[in-house]
Amino acid sequence: MSIEVVFEKRINNVNVYRDVDVAQRRQYFLLTFLSAMFVLGLLLYGWQQYRWLRLGYDIEKLKEKHGMDYDSHASYRFVERTA
């Protein structure tokens, strides 16, 4: 009959120093930058669409306010003159 003796060794990793992987850090920064540009592009696109719709609603509101049909009004219609 054998007796097993186990010595528990506690490892302290506080003093362990790892070199910085420059290539991996560059990839993280590139991924972060590209993600930020993508999100910024989506926000700008959404803002343009919102402004486009808001402008359309404002134009319709002004048309109703003035009570004129700008599409058929002669002074606002572009007429090509033939010489």
C-alpha cells in the first residue's frame, strides 16, 4: 500500500511580464477603427434619411398652408421654350 503525498504549490502570476504583440495590437486598433467608421456611416445615412423625410413633410405642410397646387401652377412650372 502506497501513500500519495501531494504538495500544493500556489503560483503567483503578478510578477509575470509578457511582451506586447505589436501585430495583434495593430489588428485590434484597425478592427476598432473600422467598426467605428461603419457605425458612423450608418448614423450619417440614418440622419440623411430622417432629414429627407422631414423636409418632405415640411414641404407638404407649407403647400397646405398656402393653399396652392405648386405642381400645376403656371408660374412655378418649368416650360421649355422653343425658338
